[in-house]
Amino acid sequence: MEITTLSQTLLNLLISLSYAIITLIVSVTTLYMIDHFFYKKIDFIEEIKHGNIAASIFYSVILLFVAIIVTISIN
């Protein structure tokens, strides 16, 4: 039985979406663990709500690095 181009495209889309969801879940979980393990005295979410731009930049950079590490390790 032949696999058509459409079914190959849908299969690749499904694989890519599942890969993205797994990476997102692992990244956010790791970010949460880093936040509560290393920065116990700093509540980044509360600081971001108060308008602290430095906290939001720092938090997003940590998320970016975690996402890069997770993506490299999954590949």
C-alpha cells in the first residue's frame, strides 16, 4: 500500500506538533523547578505583575536557555 503525499505531510505535521508539545511541557516544568529551587526568595511572577522589566527579561532568558537545552537533548 502506498503512502500518499498528503498522508506523509499529515504524519510529519503530527510528529512536529507532538515534538513541540513535549518540548514545551519539559521546558516549562524545568523552568518551574529552576524557579523554586534556585530562586526561593524571589517571586518572578509577582515582580512581573508589578512591572519589573528586568525580572521579565531574566525569566524569559532562562526559559529560552531551557528550551534550547531541551531541544538539543531531545534531538
